[in-house]
Amino acid sequence: VAFSVSNTFPEKGINIFLLNARTGEIHLAGTVDYEDIRSYEIQIEAQDKGTPPLSGHCKLVLEVLDV
């Protein structure tokens, strides 16, 4: 199965979160600030290597908490 990001809102989040295409793990690559953006929505797609390839998708919502 291969994972990919199909959309990120706001678009600024595409540089903050990294998706491992092989494992689907998401890592923080930048800083998040509650005062700047309070939540991110990331559309993720998973596709297998069958013939024909099948795919599924989900929406991941990340809420930033003020500490």
C-alpha cells in the first residue's frame, strides 16, 4: 500500500507535516502555533498495487492546543 496527501487545508500545512508514503506515519517537520492556525485538515489516500489498483481515502483533522 502506498500513502499520499491529496489535499491540505490550509495549504501552509503541506510543509509542516510529512507523510511516509510506505508506512503512512505522519511526522511534524515544522512548528505549529495556536495563535496562527488552530486546526489543519489533511486528505490522505491509500492505494494498493493490485491489478487494477484499489484506493481509499480519509480526512485527518489536527487540532492545535494552546499550552
